[in-house]
Amino acid sequence: MQIKQDFERRVAIVVLGDLGRSPRMQYHARSLADAGAAVDLVGYVETELFDAVQNHPMIRVHALRQISASDFIRRNRRLFVLHAMARVSLDTIQLTWALLFGLERPDTVFVQNPPSVPVLLVALVVARLRSARYVIDWHNYGYSMIALRLGERSPLVLLHKWLERLCGGKADHHLCVSAAMRAQLIQRWGFADPIILYDRPAQGFEPIAPELAGELLGRLRQELDLPITSRPAAWIVCPTSWTDDEDFSFLLELAAQKHDEAMPDLVILITGKGPQRTAFEREAMRLPPSRVHLRTLWLPHREYQRLLGAVHLGLCFHRSSSKVDLPMKIMDMFGAGLPVCALDYGPCLAEQVQHHVSGLLFDSPADLKKQLCELFSSFPTDTRLLDELRLGVDRCRQQSWDENWQEHARAGLIG
């Protein structure tokens, strides 16, 4: 459906990534559209968008073309740099054309960061040329993500950091995902009054009835060719984007270890798409038979929501490159009433997970194994710790995304 041209506000949301795997920016798009703004959503279209975004009459999607890197290129540092340079060149041309000529003049250009290059510079230039406000939503730092691959002292990383700080400093308004990040943006980079917009689960993340959960897990058991055991298995979900800031060596080591006979089989479903998935699957195939069953899969959004509401535990292996971002996947799991075992990467995580209240924090494979034994050694007859954590998740429920967005983000985006 075409959007009329007489709305008071028009917002261009720019994501230099797959829109379908950018839930926070999709939530922004829906909230803006529900508030009466016409939204132009610009990014790659590789996976399906949420129905509430795809079918919203106030949202138009502008697809960019992506140059994908093979596993061979990603493993070769020199080829990776050359590929990145080619990709930046194409993205600069595409973004400039789309934002200058492919959509009506926006009142606000709203950018997800990271990635930072070239999107921050292009968005800044376009915003100034088209007399629009320039707003950044800081999910993490782009330079810290690249440093995971190239090293902190790489000239490209240092250049990236300089551009990120320079272009970020020109923004008219900032949103960010944690109090720790807000403090850094103010103290280290001198940005004026960033607003914390914590991630919250959107509508649809909730526990599901036991009979529906049994039906879903039974179907997945067949589809994923899981063995039938004499004792009920514990089902665990591990949502991921398969990026460099997630450490899945923990899972490989866990599956390679011997487990006490008191433990049930553990079915660990690793959901999502991303660059590290193929390498992980190769390593997992080399593992000897184990009572820890690792399976990778991709689910449509509604099926993913139902899965979180059906399983017994969530896992998070996010190892923050900046130590000040928070994984949104944990909030999705909390929305479904699901306790989480999360890799403890620093004090910032306490803003999201309360140890022994809403989840457990681990810092080594041995620590994770110990926690799983505590949770499941008497499963399913004795699940006291699991039940206590589930109650803790319920007690920790906070504002919904919509309430949080109205209070903290609306004014900065559309007034």
C-alpha cells in the first residue's frame, strides 16, 4: 500500500544488516508507525520481517543488495579486509542513492550502530543535506566488533573508532542499550545526554500451555532426528546471530565431556543464521556420540516465540566486544518466562540478569556444566532450582516494549 505524503512525521530507519534479524529496529519501526509516523525501513532483506512490520500500511521497505563473504574469505585476514573494502564502497553508493533519491524527504534519519562504516557518515551527510534530524541507536561499538578479528591496534580499527566517534558526535539525539554504555558515551566521547532504552520483549513472547509445548517438542524431535530415550530429555534453547562476539566453544566442550548417569539427555537447540554457523556445525559433526545433543535450526519469528515458551532453559554465550552492550535475546527469553544461564562478561550484565534470581551466570565450561547438573540432575521429578528461577523471571518483569518506547524513545524520534 502506498503511503500518502501528508503525514506530519517521516522517519528513515537505516540498518546496514539483515532487517529480519534486527528485531530492535523492527520494533522501533512498528512503534513509530503506530504513533502516526510514515516509516522508510532501509537495509538488507534476507529473512522474513515480522508480520506487524511487513503488513503495516505506514511502513515501506527499501532493500539493499549485499555482498556476502564465503567462509574461506572470513578465515583469511587479508581477503577479509579486501572484501570489507569492496563492501563499504558498494554500501556507500547504495545508501547514498536510497536516502537521497529513493525515498521522500525524512524528518529524521535514524541509524542502528553497529555497523558504523559507512552508514554513520552517509546518514550524517544525507541528514544535513535534507534538513533532517540525525539520531543513532547505539547497540554496541562498531570498532570493538572489528577488533575481535583484526586486533585493537589495527590501523583499520583505529580509523573506524575515529570515524565512529566523529560522526556519532554530530548526532542530534542518542539512544543506547545500557547504563554502562551511556556512561561511556558521556565520559569517554563527550556525547550529550544519551537516553537509555533497555530492550524489552515484544508482544508474543510468553509461556505456552504444556500440551502445546509437548506437541511442538515432539515434532522437533522427529524433524531433528533426535534419539528416543527412556527418560524425558531436558530441552534448552540458545538463540544466536552467529557472530564473532559469541563463544560457542563452551557448547562443544560440554558435548565432548562425559556426564553423570543421573543427568537426563540435554537437547540444545541453537537457533539463528550468521557467519559462524557453518564452522560450528563442522566441529559439532566431529564430536563423539553424547547425551548432549546439539542441533542448529532457523525458525520463523512466530515459531521462535513458541519455542522459547516451550523449553526448560535458555543459554546465552554473548561475550560483549565492548563489555557495555546487553544481548536482546535474553529479554526475549525472559518474555517467555524462561530462566537463562548466561556467560558472565562483566558488571554490565547485572543490569539484565540477576544471578540466582532470574538466571545463573557462568564463566567457564566447567562452571556451566556444574550449573546444568544443579538444574537437571533430578529432572523431571525435582526441578526446584529451575522453578525458583522461573518465579524470579516473573517477579523481574518490567515495562513492555511499547510502554518503554513511549516513555524513553518517542520524543527523541518524532517529538
